[in-house]
Amino acid sequence: KRKVGILTAGGDSPGLNAAIRGFGKTAIGHYGMELIGFRDGITGLVHNRHIPLDGAALSGILTIGGTILGTSRDKVHRIQIDGEVRDMVPAVIENYEKEGLDCLVLLGGGGTAKNALRLQRAGLNVLTLPKTIDNDIAMTDTSFGFATATEIATEAIDRVHSTAHSHHRIILTEIMGHRAGWLALAAGLAGGADVILIPEIPYSVQKVAETIEARTARGSSFSVIAVAEGARDLDDAADYQAAQLLAKAAKTSEGTRAAKQHLANVEDGQREHTFRLARQLEAATGLESRVTILGYVQRGGTPCAADRLLATRLGAAAADLIAQGESGYMVAARGEGTEAVPLADVAGKVKIVPPEHDWIAAARKVGTGFGD
Ligand code: F6P
């Protein structure tokens, strides 16, 4: 009888429980495997904290937000234990063997794939499933969580329109997405935002103000702007790019640490950019400007049907792979099917929005500004 461990890592995302259920029901019911769930992501794996997952545990979780297993952002080779940073790969190998596991399934994004690849290279059998609201995982059409977050952010844009037009205001809606603009772009397009600002297209405040003034001249004295949390104006983008280049060029481990810290400081310093832009636009256009940060509302609550469907079929496909004795892959979504992609092609990679992407082209055609 095959025994499999499963865990959820990284930020929580709608569809995690649907994926646990899809995988678990297939693994247990269809293939007769045994399943345990590690608590709180990599942390539980390192400390061997787990719960048995049987039919009863998997029942009734399809529609529940978050993850029944808990999650964390820990890295397997750098975990804080008793005030010390330690490489816990050997501890994980020990736990894997002690539990008699045949495979470990990790639900997460690019960072989780990095952890998974490390474990695969250390000799364990692992698979990952693509989860994130950011849609930024390489080599997969999409990831579960993104469709739900898009629905939520779109509804938010719809709703702020009421106040924007009633009060003749500019409302900047800040949308998650980490370093990629997928979520802001999708929700901005679906919600009919007048301007969409994403990290892939650095903006000029002047150009954004011009788009708003052109609307005022046409009789629309309000605007709604979808701002990705990672969007930057031209100056910030230049600072950020320079810091990124420094981090890439660093040669010594000390140099790398210092350059990474500098990059993190630059990122931190740019975190309030949406509020700054609101002040700049108010000064430039004379229209009252307000900010709405969507925050964790975007990743909370029940997954939409598309995410339940995706999570279930990816989960079932992962169980198929284990039954065939396969490992070392992310189970990717490809069209209406799935595809096993080698972990090395996914680990640590970030899929950003290409400038020629169809969604950007469509948005431009309907008159959306990008501030460029
Ligand atoms: O990756 C999902 C995400 O929600 C990103 O959009 C965001 O940048 C990040 O996680 C927020 O992370 P945390 O949970 O650490 O606040």
C-alpha cells in the first residue's frame, strides 16, 4: 500500500482544500493509498507534525477557504530553530523514512517548487500543484486561487465605482500579485478600470493624470484605477531595477546578503506607492483621491467554481502520477488537460505579464490607460 504525505505552503489561496480533497479522494478511494497531512507547510514536515487524512477528514472541505492543514512560508534549508538558522533537509529525510512515505505532495507556488526540488535532489519523491492568487507560476496556464481572487477584485472595482462617480473622485484600488500584474490586469479589465498600473509597465504620474483629465474633458469627472501592489513609477522602477542588478551581480555570499537586504529595503520603501500616487493625482487633477487596499479579502473565502474545478482535476492528476510511480514534477494546467512539468523548470521562476499580452492589447483598445 502506497503512503503519501501532503502539505500546503506559502500564502493561503482559495482552492487549497479543494485540491487536498481532489488528491485525497483519488489517492485513497481510487488507488487505495494511505494519506497523511503535514501541519503548517514545511514547518510540520520538519518537525513531523501531521494528521491522518481519511475519507471523513476530506469530506465537506471543498467549499472552505484557507487550508485545513495550515500553512507557512518556511524554507526547508533555512529554518529558524531556537534562534538559529538551520538546514532541515536531513530532518525531513528522516521523517519521510520514518513515516514510510512513497511520495510527498506540496501545494504551493514558485517558492514551494524550490523547496520541493531541493527535497527531490536529496532523494525524496515529490510532486507539486500550482497554487497562488498571483498567477505567476512558470509553465502552467494558471493556478488555483487566481480565478477566485479575480472575481473578488473585480467585484471590488465594480463597487468602488459607486463612490467614485457619486463623489467625483479618483479611487485607486490596490490589488495583490506580488511582482506580477496578472491579478490587477485581469480584474482591472473585467471591472472596466480607467487606468491599470502593473509592475511590468512602469508608469509616469503625468501620463496617468493626462488620462484622467481627458476623461474629465469628456464629461466623466471620476476615475477608477487598478493598481498592482508591485506597480512602480519610472523613478521607483529605475531604483528597483538597479537594486535587482546589484543582487544578481553579487559574487560573495556576504555581498549577496547585503545586496538582497538592500533590495528588500528598496521594496519596503516603495510599499506606500499607491498612497503617494493618490496625493500626486489629487494635486495634478484637482479631483479628490482615495485609496482602497483590498489586502487579504482577495485570498479569503470560498473558491469560485473555476478554481474548484482546476484544483480537483490537478489533485486527481497528481494521484495518477503517483500510481504510475512518477515524481519530480509540478502538475501543470494545460488547456483542458494537465501536464507533468519537471520541477527544475518551475522552481524559483516568476511568470510576469508579457508586454504584448492579449489582455494588455485588449485593454488598450477599449481605451484603458497604463500610464506609459
Ligand atoms: O502570493 C500571494 C500573496 O497574497 C501576494 O499577492 C502578496 O504579495 C503576498 O502573498 C502577501 O504575503 P503575506 O501573506 O506574507 O502578507
